[in-house]
Amino acid sequence: MSIHPTAIIDPTAVLGNGVEVGPFSYIGPNCKVGDGTIIYAHAVLQENVILGERCEVSPGAVLGGKPQDLKFKGEETYIRIGNGTIIRECVTVNRSSGAGQETLIGDRCLLMAYAHVAHNCIVGNEVILANNVQLGGHVEVGDFAFLGGTCAFHQFVKIGRLAIVSGFSAARQDIPPFAMADSRPAIIAGINKVGLKRRGFDLAARTRLKKAYHLLFFSGLNFNQAIETIQSSIEMDPAVTELVDFVKNSSRGIYRPNRVGRATMDDENEQSDMAPFSSDTMLESR
């Protein structure tokens, strides 16, 4: 271990092999820091932070602060962060509310500068929160999601796996898996074709998802009608099933355009999706 003499380490904190702790940083009571993790200057692990291996915590970041929740009465709560996650400058991650509960962040995530993860959030693996993303309490973010800069999400919102949300968007309702979403409020603009390709979804799988999205969000059918049509006309592979289950189980609802999108279902070359991913299109679609 390499610990700068100006750093303050609580006696109850546990540091793994090869941990580096920079000047004027603070590691508080009952914190655990995994092997090979770097805590840079002026970073703070306030209390009950369980930090994985090979993580980085940048200057000004504060992990383990009290939840900003009026129901919190000082009960013992935690933060758990997976391996290989990078916490950039001035990020804040709050402990959970509710005795014994945890705010969770997965493996290999990137939380860019000034992002905020509130109490009881669950953030999956390989999620990217761009600069100044704000997650309210109890927000859930699926694996491989990308949330653009200065996005804001209401408490209890769920964001599905492999969703991408453009910068300066905001959502009070759920964002389904594999979606591209944009604007304020965030409206479905199509599927995350690039993300799906990168994760190994072949043309046939992407085509099935595109057709399912078209029926759900751009056909003029209500959700019950769209789901019935999907189940009768599209092969229910795991990804399509995941999408349908997400929509059926959404407790906050999902925004969608008020008129049929301008999609062309050209499944051979995939040159177009349900709607172009731009604020202009979102304004037009409403």
C-alpha cells in the first residue's frame, strides 16, 4: 500500500493489497477498499463504503454521504461498488435509506464528473453516466446503459439494459431496454442499433427488436394491442421477451410519440430506424 501521510484513515477501515491513497483524502468508518484501487487527493469515502478492486476515485468525489431522504433516521446503510469502476471528479454517491440496505453500482462503470447517484439506486455493469447526470432515489439502470450529459431522472425511474439517452434529456417515466431516448420528457426515438451491434446482436435479432419497437411506439396501437401483435407475429427470443416484460411491468409508464413515426422497415440494410435521434424530430413527433 501507498498512503500519503496527510491522508486520514479510520481505524475500522480495511484496505486491500496495492491500494494507493492520495494526499488529504479521507477514508471513514467501516469502509472497505479492494486490491489495487486508487483513491486520489481530496477524495472522501465517508462511511460504510464497500469499494471493489482496481477502482479509481478522483479528487473531490464523495462516496458514502447520508441519503438526502427525509425518512432517513440514521440507520446503518451502505454503498457497494463493483470492480474496475471509475469515479471522476466531484461525483457524489449517497448511502441508502432503510436499515441494512445498499446503494449499488456494478463492475466497470464510468461515472463522469459531477454525476450524482442518490440513495437506494441500483446501477448495473458497464454503465456510463456522463458529466452531471442526476439520478434520483431508487432509480434502476440496466447493464451497458449510456446516459448523456446533464440528464436528470425522477426517483423510482427504471432505465433498461443497453438503453441510450441523449444529453440534456429528463425522464419521469421509464426508458425500456435497447431504446434510444431523447428530449424533455425523454421520448422513445428508436433502437440503440450501434449498442446492439457492439454487444453481438446479429441482424436477425436487431430486426426482431426493431419490429417490436415499431409496434409498441410507432404503430398507433395501444400497449396491450402491440404486445398481442408482437407475441403472435414476432419470434419471442430473450431480447424481445425482455422488452415486452419491461413494458408490461412498468409502474411509472413510458413516454412515446403522439403520432406514428416516420420509420421504414428496411431490414436488409438497416439504413433507418423508427425515428432519427434528434431533438428536432422529437419536437415534430409531439
